[in-house]
Amino acid sequence: MEKSNRNSFSGSIGFVLAAAGSAVGLGNIWRFPYLAAKDGGGMFLFVYIILALTFGFTLLITEVSIGRKTKQSPLTAYGVLNKKWGFLGIIACIVPAIILPYYCAIGGWVTKYLWVYLSGNGPAAASDGYFTDFISARAQPVTAMIIFLAAVAFIVFRGVNKGIETLSKVLMPLLLLFVVAISVFSLTISHTDENGVTRTGLEGLSVYVIPNFEGITVHGFLNVLIDAMGQLFFSLSVAMGIMITYGSYVSDKADLKKSINQIEIFDTAVAFLAGVMIIPAVFTFAGSEGMAASGPGLMFVTLPKVFSKMGVLGNIMGGLFFAMVLFAALTSAVSIMEAVVSSFIDKFRLSRNKATLAVTLIALAVGLVVCFGYNMLYFELPLPNGATAQILDILDYVSNNLLMPLTAIGTCVLIGWVIKPQTIIDEVEKTGVKMGRKRLYIVMIKFIAPILLAVLFVKSLGVF
């Protein structure tokens, strides 16, 4: 296969920022804080960090190494490693293709809320029914989705260096600055409710970071483990073809071990700070019960109510928050689209322009269906995991709960038992740098990771 004309990052910093930008997305911003609050605060953090250094590290370094070794996108990379395993590449490419349309729909929601706060109408977003009225409307969600999708397509159209890398180098430092600023602010606030109870941001921080073992059981701990492991898929962008794609753009001279460590640190730090941003603020103004909202409800319903209680500062903080979320959504959506575009380029020998146009049109068509899923195409469907779903939820369930664990299990079997872990180790060490956690990697890829993934997959089917 041709490798000489393939795009590549200009250096390690470009790769690290792009990969971190992919990892730091909507899942980090709204899902991580909710799970941390639900699963005992510090206990969830402890389990998550241990898994990030073992399970997450294993999947991350495997996918990046596969990409750099084959110089191919996920659709074709697995077939290069072993022709009989090409089917795994198809699944790995389907995942981002499913995620992209509904991710752009949610990106449109973020775009709408940012505009609301920038135009000084933040209090309106806090009114009851505002979010539901917005997503169930026919025109506004579609318009917002198209604006967001167009921005993503434009960046991908510009290519790896001028588009993805340039975007990451600008937005990631800004995103980190916003996250730190909002986190510091969240720790300094206090509020006295109508019952005369005063709560502070520092008290909210203690809820977040201090482990709560009260009433913990083996079953309860397993739920924390499963939640933390599921979050890692969102946090590290593994099992969705993205890291294989980005790995294919990494120079053979780059120090993969160092880059992977930097991505882990950056992502875990931002995930932790996302909790520092949100949990103290929600606790201060809404109490422990305020954290009951998960997913979109936390970001688009609960937080606007929190901002509205901050007075004049609320509109400013709301604007900063949704600007930060938009940056995170953009960098992640770009990586998701790039995984599919790169696959089209490698498999069908399309130009970047044609591949980007094709993927954009597909995402637009499915994105319209997602938007209409809250009005003219509305229905409710119970899922095996106990949730009640609309179209967006179904796409999310199929991609995240079914196909991603299957992709990861297949990758572990292929690397651990078919072509052997040494293949990845050799790729990491070909620059002369010894791979850290080598023995851990072998045990994880062959035994522990497949077992954990199988448990995660079975749980998503509602078996327990």
C-alpha cells in the first residue's frame, strides 16, 4: 500500500494535542462528573485512575501502535495486520460513522446555548422546559446541527496539518485555561438556600474527592468498576478507530511511550477538572440531589439553573462554560469524522475533498433523523440496559455499549493471541526507547482486558 503521500503530524506535540483534543469531549464534561458523584466520589476517582494506567494504557498504546505500524485507517489497518481479521476494521469504522451524526446534533445544542449566553439571555436557558422546547422544535436544532457539522467538515477538509493540528494547537490551550478558571471559581462560591442552609464550593469538592464507602457491597464496587471502565472509552477515544487513525499520522521517529504518557496525563487531568468545575457548583446551589441529573440533563438543564443563581456573574460563567464545551466538542467531532474520512481515503482511494464531502452528506442525512427524533419521529423504546431511548439514545447504545466493547475485545484477541503482544512492543521500541509497563501490557492484553471487556459487554445487554 502507498505510504509516502500520507498526511502526518508535524511533530509529537501536534499528535499529543490532537489526541488529547479527541479524548477531551462531551463524555468527559458531562459524564465523568455525574459518575464520580454517583459512585462515591473519591472511590470512583481511585478506580478510574488505576484503570487508566492499566486498562486504558493497554488499549491506547495498542491502537496508536497499530496505526503507526500499518500507516492505515481502522477500516484497512486490521486487514494489513492479518487478512482474516479485516472484518474487525469494518466494525471499527462503523462506530465513528454512527457516533458522528448524533455527536453533531449535540454539538448543535452546545452551539445554541453558547449563543444564548453570549447574547445575554442566560436566564432564559434556566427556565423550566427550555431545553425540551428547544430540542423538540423542528427548525432550530437542525440549523444548529448544520452550523456545527459545517465547522467540523471545514477543519477536516483542510487536512491533518492545516486543519486538525492547527485547531488542536489553538483550542486545547484555551480549553485548559477555561477549565482551570471555571474550576477555581467553582471552589470559591457559596450559597444559602431558602431553608437557611449554606453550602460552599469546597464542601462540594469534598463530596467529589473523598471516598464514600458507606454501605458499599461487592456488587456496588463492581458497578463502580464497570462505570469507570465504560468512561475510559469516552475519555481516551479508544475502540472507535480514532487512535488508529491518528497513530497512522505519527512519524516513525516519534517516541510513542512519551506521547502516550502525555495523553494519559492530559486527559485524566481534564476529566478530573471537569468534576471540579461542575460538582462543587451544582452541590452549592442544588445540593446532593442536584447531581441526580445525568447526561444532557446535567449540562443543559441543571447547570443553567445554577448559573442563573449567580446573578450577573452567571451569564459570564455560562458563556465561558459553553465556549469551553464547544471547544471540547469540536476537537472530538473532528477526530470522529477524520476516522471515517481517512478510512474512505484508504479503502476507496478517494481524494480528501471527495471523502470529506461524502462523510458530511451521510452525517447530515442521519443527523436530520436524529433531530427529528425529538418531534415528528419521536418514539420511546426500552433498551436492554434499562434505559428508555429515542433515536439518539439508540445510536449511542449501539455504538458505545455494543460495538465498542466488541471492537476492543477483538483487538485484544488479535494482538494478544494471533499476532502476539511483541508486535506492539516492537513498534513502540523501534526508536530505541524501552516500553514501560511491558509485563503489565502483556498480561492486560492477553487476559485481564478481554475479561473486563466481556463483563462490560454482558452488563450492557442487561444480564446483570
